[in-house]
Amino acid sequence: MATQNDHKVGFIGLGNMGGPMVANLCAKGFSVRAFDLSAAALKRAVAAGCDPANNAVEAVADATIVLTMLPTGEAVEGLLIDDLRVLEAMPKGALLIDSSTVATSTSLRVHERAESLGLLSLDAPVSGGVGAAVAGTLAFMCGGTLQAFQAAQPVLAAMGANIFRAGDAGAGQTAKICNNMLLAVHMAGTAEALQMGVNNGLDPKVLSEIMRKSSGGNWSLEKYNPYPGVMPDVPASNDYGGGFMVRLMLKDLGLAAAAGAASQSTTPMGDQAYALYQQLRHSAEDAEDKDFSSILRVFQ
């Protein structure tokens, strides 16, 4: 069985999620060469134990496993489809794991290109947010062949606690946008209910505990309360700084809306959540860079 020392890992994309992910790989004994366009992000990765690469091609050269964690579909297409050098620099038989959240159609194009070059590939978007990335307890939703999924197990286990194979190529992306549409719906509903309770004289901490232990309980109440001061160490208690930004939630809700339209699915709750987050984005100059739990501000 392969061990950490048998793998040379290339990692591209060291932002709020990629940075902690790569730190966990290093802590678990993987040899990692990393690259990011941000010099500051790369510096943090080096401090965590990575070897720095001067560019993306250098990061993937000789790697047995390459992970990418990029913010947009355009970035994924530019790196893995349009730039012919990157995947061509990977050794035959190496494994590409793209943990970016992108359209399923984009992911399928990445799979097709990787296969044409003799590479294994997996779309493996994540859930759990920055906290889970730091703790190494992410959920990975994977799409690809069983061979690619099995080959990815050691590296994914170093960063996550729940690793699922949703199906063949692209299935991980579909599972992710379904999950994030539901996340937006219950976060908006949680914020709406909490603000209504406060408006009617309730203490948000007391109301949160009542709902958390009752039939309204959900992840937003349990792990990520949107009301300031209710939970320490969540973005709501830090002026909604850090975490999963509104603009990224909007990207995911846009992907969900497109997938719903393409499959003729009825998604009124998802559509309403999308409209609420668009309203939030236009509410203040810096709104789209705040955490998505700041949806509470729409109801205040």
C-alpha cells in the first residue's frame, strides 16, 4: 500500500481553503510543492512545510498527485484546459484532483483533457468551510472512476473526515451545488427566524438553543450561527470577516440555478435564496467579501 512518502504532491491555489488544506498535508507527512499567484499565500504555505514553486508547471512536474483549489470556473479552465503546459507536465498515470467548485460542464472538460493525456482525474469539491479545512475534517464529494477515487484516498484522508464518491465524472460538482443550495436556504431561514425572534423581544442565544434542540435544528444553528455574539469563533462574531464569502455563495447559487434550469428542476427555494444573496451583495460596498452568514443583515 502506498504511503505518504511514496507520493509527491503538487498543490495549486492557497487561499482561505487551500492554505489550511495544504498545511494538513504537510502535517501528515506528505511532500508538497505548492504555488499561488499570491506571494503572501505562498509564504504561508512554505511556513507550513511546503516547497515553493515558481509557477504552476513547476508545481506539478514529477508529482504523483496534483490538487487544485481555485476560486472560479474561469480560473480552472485557464489553468487546466486553456494552458496546455500544466497537465502535460504531469507524469503519465498521475492523479489530478480538482477541489474547486465549478460547473459540471467545466469539470467534464477537465476530465476529458486529463484522460487524453493518460492521467487519472477526480472532481472533488469540499464542504465544511474554513473551520473544517483547518481542522482537517472536510467533506469531499467526488466524481470520477473508482480507480481514481481509490488512488485519492490517502491524500483526501489527510484533509477530510468524510469522503464520498457521488458517481462518475462531474458527479462531485453536482452533489456540491445541491449541498450549497440547501446551505443557502437554511442559513437564510435561520437568520430570518432569529431576527424575527429578536424583533419580538427574545434573546438570540436563548432562541438559538431552543431551535437547535427542537425540530428547527440545522447546521447553521449547530455550527455557524449567523447572529453576532451567539457563538464565539464564527464570522458573525467577527463582523462577518473570513469564512465563505458572499461572492462565492453567489457563484455556487448561480451554478445551482443553471443546473436546475438545464434539468428542468423546480427550485423555488434555491431561487429565493439566490435573490436574497443578490440583494445582500448590493447592500454595501464590501458586502460580497463578507461571510455568507451576513445574510442576517437583509432581515435587520
